[in-house]
Amino acid sequence: MIELSDVNEWLETSVYGLSEAEKITRQMVRFRELSHWHYEHCEAYRNIVDAAFGGKKACDAKRLEDLPFLPVTMFKSHELRTSPKESIVKVLTSSGTTGQAVSKIFIDRPTGISMEKALVKIMQHFLGKQRWPMIILDHKNVIKDRASFSARGAGILGMSQFGIKPFYALQDDLSLDWEGLLDYIKNSGGGNRFFLFGFTFMIWLGLVEELEKKGKTIDLSQSVLVHSGGWKKLIDQAVSPEEFRRRLKAVTGINICLNFYGMVEQVGGVFMENELHYLQASVFSQVIIRDPLTLQPMPDGEKGLVQVLSVLPTSYPGFSILTEDIGVIRGIDHPDAGMKGKFFEILGRVPQAELRGCSDTVSSS
């Protein structure tokens, strides 16, 4: 019977202090443990590994690229749970439009605690330990049932622990509460130093464009904005990350604007933007790029499907996931990145026809 090592050894490790070679050596021990753990305790995962990866021997892979992985779509079509049902304390669901299937992620108390601690370690690297008044670029009704909520709600609740006196700057129709925002800035005690969080397109639509239309600016020059998701809509409007940062700064004065990449299927192990404006893997995470058709690993610098790995998930088999995103590795241990490890760029989403093909490949080969 496999026993998992103490996850606290990861939580006590420097978040971006290990070289890529050091990190992979240590992570491989944990990933093999997780492979065996889920193989023994999750029947659905065991069936997939047996059918697609040649059985239990795949859990002893010597290379990162040879470990079993699951397409993210399987979390939409199956209830994948490793811990007993009675120990699950929270069920997270992914974002999705009406009629779309959503992922269901089953979190028990130990997994929830380790994910929360990992997120704290990552965010404190960028924000420090001081908590500032927080402006949330969303409406307050997005948070409803605390036991089961969407990726948006989970993101807001996860980030809220890094701020104080949260103010929801958007109204239910996603319009900017201009008077409320001014009143909050004036009376919160933050001066012009705040922690802002939101999803990229909503920040663009509800804050940047609204201020531009009003011909108004606000002084948030000492603030930090953290944002994620929604780039496809901006790309459709020909808004690049550079233009997003430039126009945001023009109306708010914000200099520190940090994008991050994460997903409800691997809460806690977010990839934050480094000083080169690429996404950096922390000590908790790893990334592989695979050919969309053959699923073979791609050389650095060539685009393909993004696979993300995390040392954290134990209550569900989500430690190694093939996403629906296209990306490219941009560098490793680069001195100008300000952090050690691998960093990458997300280029977009794979066409749905190819997605289905990839899922079929893994589930039936």
C-alpha cells in the first residue's frame, strides 16, 4: 500500500528558488507517489492508466513526460474522486456557458489546506505579508454557495485572503459603481495603495473602458492588480497584453499588473507572470508542451498542448492534466525572469474538433 510523503516539505521550500534540474529531481519522487496513490484509490483513474498507459508500471516512469495524465475534459464527463465521498468538504466547478458541461473537483480537508497554503506562499512572493484594502472587479453576487461554487467564485474567495475590507466595484449588470468606488478609495484608509483582483475581460470592460468613456482617471499608482482569464475576448478585439497594461496604467496609474494562469482543476498551483511577462512555474508545479495530434512532448520553443502538473492534489486524480490550451516554453532558469524554473506563454485554445480527438486518444489507446 502506497503512503504519501508529507506535503509540508513542499510548503516549506522556496517558491522560486530551485533550479529546474533540482526541482524535477524532487518532483519526480512526489509525482510517482501521486500516480500510485490515485491508481490504488481511484478506480476510474486506474482504468484509464491501464487502458491508455500500459498499466501500473507507468506510475514508475523515470521521465516527467512518461507519467500518466488525464485530459481536462474527463473532469467534465466523469466524477473523478480519490478520497471517500464522506470526506469531501467542497466541490469546485469550472466556468462554463449555459449548456456546457463543467468540471467537478472534489476537495477533502487535507487537499484544501495544502492548496490554500501553496497559494499563500506564491502570492506572498509578489504581495508581501501586508494586507491592503481590496478592490474586486466583479459583483458580490458571484459568491453564493460556499460549499459548491464556480471558478470565478473560487478565484475571488482564494484571493480575498490577501486583502482587507473587500469592495466589489461592479454592479450586478457588470457596470462600474463609480460613486461607490470613489467613496471606498476615499474612506478605506488605503490612500492610493490597494490590492485589485479580477478576471481580465471584466477589468477591461468594467474598469478600463468605463473610465475611458467617462474621460476620468483614478490614482491607484501604488497598487497591485492581479488578473486572469478572458484573453480570448480581448484578442478578438485586437487588445494585446501590452496594450492592456498601457491603457490600464493610463486611467489608473497602476504599474504592477500581474497576469496569472490557473484552473479549478489545480487550485493552489497558479502560474504567475514573471518579469519577462511570461508565466512562471513554482516549486509546486510543472509544465509540458505536447503535440496536439501525437501527444508526444515538444521541444522548448515549439507550440503545442499545455500539460500542467501539481504536487498538491490527493483527493482527486488531478495532479497531471492535459489542458485545452496551446502554449510554448519560453525559457528555463533565465536570470532576467527574477525566478528560477521553467516559464511559458499561453497562445490560445485548441479547436474543439482537435480537443475531442486528443481526449479519445488518451481514453481509448
